[in-house]
Amino acid sequence: MSASDIEIYILDASYEVIGGEPHIVIWGIDRDGRRVLLRDRRFRPYFYAIIDKNFYDKIDILLSSIKRLSRPRSPITSLEIVDKKFFGKPVKAIRITTMLPEAVREYRDDVSKIPGIERVVEADIRFSMRYLIDNDIYPCTWHRFRVVERPRSGEYRVDAEYEVIDILHRVEEFVPPRLRVLAFDIEVYNPRGIPKANKDPIIIISLYNSDGEYIEFTANDKDDRNLIKSFIDYVLKYDPDIIVGYNSNRFDWPYLIERSRFLGIKLDVSRRRGVEPSPSVHGHISVPGRLNVDLYDFAEEMSEIKIKSLDEVAEYLGVMKKSERTNVPWYEIYRYWDDEKLRPILLRYARDDAISTYGIAEKILPFAIQLSSVTGIPLDQVGTASVGFRLEWFLIRIAYMRDELVPNRIEREYEPYRGAIVLEPKKGVHEDIAVLDFSAMYPSIMMKYNIGPDTLVKDPEICKEDKCFEAPETGYKFVKEPSAFFKIALEILVKARKIVREQLKKYSVDSIEYRVLDARQRALKILANACYGYMGWVGARWYCRECAEAVTDFGRETIRKAIDIARNLGLAVIYGDTDSLFVKYDKEKIDKLIKTVEDVLGLEIKIDKIYRRVFFTEAKKRYIGLTDDGRIDVVGFEAVRGDWAEIAKELQEKTADIVLKTMDPKKAVEFVRNEIEKLRKGVSEGSIPIDGFIIWKTITKPLKEYEVDAPHVVAAKYLEKAGYRVEVGDKIGYVIIRGSGKISDRARPYINVDVRDIDIDYYIEHQIIPAVIRILGYFGITEKHLKTVGRTGRSLFDYRK
């Protein structure tokens, strides 16, 4: 067959070993919307051995020593001497190529023991990722290949199969083809609490697809064989490119896999016939040929959402309001299934779960797809990878482009270092306050002062004749030339983001192009902002504590200088934190401040928001602001912490809203009193939901290792006695009930408590009043004012600045 050029949107890449030969397999979609498979037989695994400088004249001996290690199963096929850089310094290395990817680890250990080999590197880069990096191929991006079409083998569920002859180039187009997306959710029979796959059947599988169709499969009473088979048949029929779930990597997929195995059913849902879903890197479940995306991984990064349940996230993202969806307590699913009258409610609950999951996917996938195409990590792995790993894969690509060898990951002890500057706030209520933010302060500092492990100076003699930048407090020095590895990476990210932001101007806000490009610029921004934190992460390949410390050092100096400039212009500085300044709003003076900062410090600063009023306690990182558009920002108070009951957080936020909008503490006191009375009545009558009283706390170690029985530990032990499995990392929801003894003794899992048993006095005394007093106490209001009728203390106006 003759060769032709083809453009493919890359979904994923993996490899297979056939006849002792590794084959790269690329899954994609062509311009005609056909699902295709590309096979590349030409690529081979390799790694590098850096040569000790003292052995440069004995390289032949080293090559002979390495050749003798060759094994028949996966022979060493080539040894090549190459000139590379390692942390910016020139080195000579041996590129060692073999046949099987698995053999790289074996050879790595043997080669590292040879005298004259300083270190072995890049042996831990996965084979399929190595192929993508070396050939400048990015997932979730269009690429052009020269191929020969091959007859379909029958092993793959694709429309066409091709052999790669040449990799041509990346196509600068970011809008994906029409992707088939399938959301799924399972409900499991659970009479013993946490279900077990060898005992408890799956009773409902609910699905929602990108054609707007809802599909539901149910068990025959407690026989789930046909349910699982129907699910398999549907997946193969609909043939999704992306399968999304919520917490599916941790529950739905593992349970489906184990349950199918127990029943003797082959969970054959992938595009490679006979290959079932299985655990893979970063903890995700791999479904060959399809991209399995667990949306929970992205929700975990949304710090604004304290409880990451599906219904909470769906409401936060505007997908489905909690008040409009059907809710069933998870611990009562079995009861709703057994009761014919309640079963329709459970089915509606399952439907709402699937629809919510799909709705969340619509919000998250555009960003996730761009994050994948920027970092080079396949879409099904980019969510499960940490921010550090996402950045690292991008840096590995930059290293390849720059002939830099990639350092090994080394286990290190955490080393603390001094952080950013935080000013003491001016206590009280301030009106008309502008918040000024430095744009990407830390990335800008890294570029301006050429900071990186490869430019860090160990020998002060190098810095003569003004050849170095010096951090003002720590004294760390960095050569001005050549450009640091991180500076190069940041310049690439900043330039790419600038281009994307320019392209954004060409499209209307509601266009698909705008949404895609906006998601891309956000992904680029996140990677750039991660560079500073990455250098101080002990798991980083390019770890450099001194570098991270120098960045915060320059950052503190920058903030101090900006404060001096502001004060010289006659602007009152109320507060400062890391890369932000709170100043009295005066448009003319602020315009001068922005220009002077940019001229003198060479960094961009701009107005982030303006508060009509902002209230500071004497504590750092703790304030409440009323924005120009009437929103309330709560920073550092109970209202944003996860270990307080929802009623305390809600009342604190509403109290803040009242005092900042009305400037009348009496109204806030009256509101709190009324709410307390409503709560008392609601608890005694059993007329309010228990949800608002639940306190959530995470189990951080095995229960037997806790020396003191804290309330959440006591509640967790009750759960274990009831047959539930409690593991490290689980969030335990508990409530405090009436009775005698310590608070811990009266903690119970919320799942088996009637709201009438709640100790409302505990919640009033230890949750609600402390939460609202944190605000009202600064205005002369005491607990007594909240518990008694009468006039309160001073007016809030007495506290204005």
C-alpha cells in the first residue's frame, strides 16, 4: 500500500510487545471522525549513563563493560557517546539502547555499579511517554503523520489501522473533534454498610451520554449478572472516547472490576478486545483506547468547596441545585431498593447522579483537555497527577529540547524555609479599599533574577564584576548568564499564554474557540505559577531549596519597596500578604503607584478588586470584605474551614454580610438570636435536617494509633462496630448528641442519629456563638448580648477607619 499523510487528534498512547519487539500504539480520531489506531514499530527504549570526568580517557573500557551486560532476552542494541548538559553543566554520557522497555530498569542497576559511571539517569521515564516527548507529540492535540494503512486485525475496536512511517509535525489547532463522552455511576446494595464485591450486588448503573440520552440498567432483584452484561454491551455500542465518573477510580471501577471477576464476567469494555480495565500510573484506572476521567480529582483542587460530594460540587458549578435533586442517604440505599414504594426514589437519585456527573464533566473537561495538551500527560492521567508531576512532565520536554539530562527523583527530608511577607493588618472596618496584586510575582522574580538550580552559585569568585544577582537577605547568588533552565521554561509558558490571550480577542465569549482558548491560557498560567513551589517540593527532580528561599526573599523585598512607594504617594497601606497590597482607594494615586512599581521594580501590578468595606481582626490572613458587587469574601475564619458544622459557618457568613452591609451590629445580634431560637425549635420538633449539624474531620492514621479519642475517632470506631470499613484519608461525619460525659463520648456517626437527639446547647455554645463572636466581638458585643434581649454596645461606625 502507498504512503499518505493523515491528521490525527491524539487520545492516548501506550505500547505492546509483539514477538519480542515493542510497538507504540496511538489511539486517535481522524478528520473524518473515524476512530483509528496508529502503530509505530521503530522506537526503542534507552537511558543515559553520565561519565565521570576522570574517565574521559577510558571511555572504550566503559563501553566494553556495558556491552558485557547485554542479555539475549533484551540485548543492548547500541551505545552512543553524546554531549549533554546536567544542571546546566556540560557532561559526556553514554546513551544505552535496548529492545524491551522492562529491561531498562535491570540494566540501570547494573550500569550504575560500573566504576567510572557517575550516575544513571532517565531510566524511570515510561516508554510511551518517552516516545511522545522525543517526537514532540502531545495528547489532546492534532498531529500530522505519514502512514501506510494496514488491514484491520480484529484485535482493536477501531475504524482503521495504520503503520507510522514518519512523524511530521504538530498542527496548531486546539479545538478537538466531536468527542463521545459517557458519564456513569453505580449504586450498590449495602445492608452491612460498606459493600463487599464478593457479597453485595450492583443494583443500578446509570448513564448519560453526549447525545443527551439517559440510560439505566437495574439488577433483577439482587442478581446483577445481566446488569453488568448490559453495561458492557452499551459501552461497546456507544463507543465513547471519554468515560467520566465521580470518585470512579476509587470506587465505581474497582467495584465493577472485582464484582465482574467474582461473577466470572469479562469486563471487556475497552477498544483493545479482551483487555479489561486495570489500575495504572498515578492511581487511575486505564481503559485501553478510551480516556477514563475521574472528575473527583479536579474537584479536590477546588479549595472553595469544603465537602467534595457530588451534589455539593454540582451545585457549586451551577449544574444542579441540591434542593432540586433527589437525595438518598448512602447508608440507606439497600433499604430503598428492598422497598417497592421507595425504589422509584432511588432510581431518580441514580439518574440525578449520572446527569450531575455529566454536567460537571461539561464544566471541567475543556480545562482538563488543555491541561493534558500543555503538560503532555494523557487526559486520563492528568487529573490524578499532582501539580508537581504535571509541571515535571512539561519540564522534561523542555529538557529534551535543550539537551539537558533529566535528574533522578530522590527521597529527601523536608527542609523548611522562610516564606512570604505578611503585614500586621490595621484592625477594624475600612471603607473603599483597593486590593493590588502583582501579576505572577514569583514566576516574574524567577525570570528577572535568573533563579534555578543550574544558575545557583557555589563559588563566590564567579560573581566578580557584577556577574550575579544576590538575594537581599539570604545572600544566595545566581549568575546572570546563561539563562536558567526554569527561566527558559517560564518564558515559553508566558509567551504561549500571551499568544493565546491575543487569539482570545478574535472570538466571542460564547464561542467554542473562546472556551477552548480560555481553558488553555488557564492551564498555562497554572503551570507557570507552579514553578516556584516545585523547586521547594522535596519530590522534585529539579529540587532546590535555596532557589525557593531566594524567590520568597526577593518577594519580600519587592513588597517592602512597593509599600514605600505607596506611602510616598500618600496612600494608606492597610495590609499586605505575599503578592497583594490593600490600600485606601484613590484612583489618581493608585494609577501613579502602578506605573512607578512597573518602572522601578520591573514587575506588573494591577487592581484585583475593590472592597466597599473590609473588616480586619488583629490576626494575619483573616479578614471579611464586601465587594463592589455586593459579594462577601471570608478569609481565614470558621466559615471557610471544613471542621466546623455548616450551621456555624452559615451563621457566621450571614452575620458578616449583615454587619458589612448595614453597619448595625444590633441587626446582626437580633438575627443570630432569632436563628438560635429557630434551631432550638427545629431540633425539638425534629423538623430540620441533620445535615447542618455534621462536623467533618479526616482520619489521618489507623484508628488504633490514636492515643486520644477525639470525637471523629470515636465516631469512626462506632462505624467499624457497625460493619463499615474506615481507612486513612476517610472523612468522618459526626454529630454531638445529648447526654453526660465528655464531648468525645457523645460523638456519633450522623448516619444513625435522629436530629431530635442532637445536643443543641453544645452547638450553640461551642459552634455558633464562638463563630459569630469572632466577628462581633471586635465591636463590643459579647456572648451575653447574644443570649439576652437589650441594646448592644457601640455602633459599627465607631470602628471605621
